[in-house]
Amino acid sequence: MEPSQSLLNHFEAECRSLREQGFSIFGLHQDSIVLAVTDDTERDFGYSVSEMLGMNAWRLFDVASFSEITKHLSRKQNSDYQAVAVSKSGQRISIFMHILQLALGDESVRLVAYKLV
């Protein structure tokens, strides 16, 4: 199912608003596969945009925080959460995440906006 133009416009406006608030953004498929990233994720995580696209997002988080992150990602409503991410070099990064749940037909997409803490 193709998303409506109205939904796409809303999505773009939401992304623009979050970027204006200083958030960086990546999008996740319901199976936690990275669908979209902003250029600053390369700076923050050390992965190039092409490396991140198609990556399982769990590679970006500290193993010790998986169960708590799962609770937030699996919610049907928007959620805020502070998490520990891991860069490509293995450096632990504290981030504040704002997770938006979006439905596109039968599939769900999560927009993860984050700020370094």
C-alpha cells in the first residue's frame, strides 16, 4: 500500500520540526531494519549512511539495554527514552530518544529522533 500524500507531508513536517529542535533521525522498519538516516548519524555513530541502510538497528545499542529498549520500541504509542548506544568503534554513547510510531498500510515504521546526552 502506498502512503498517502497527506501522510508523507505530515512525516516530512515532523522530521523538519525535530531537526529544528536539534534531533538527528533514523527510520526503522517494524523488523528493526534501518530504512533512513540523516547525515549526522555518520558523525555520531561512525557508520556511513550506506553502511547503516539495511543494518539491523540492534547493532547500534548496548546489549545490556536491549530489554528496556524493546519495551519502548514495541509500544504502539510514541515514547521517550534515554539509552546507551554503541558506535562503530565500540564507544558507548548516551542518547535521548524520541520514538514515533507510524503505520504505513499493514506495516509499522518507527522514526527514532535522538540527541547526544
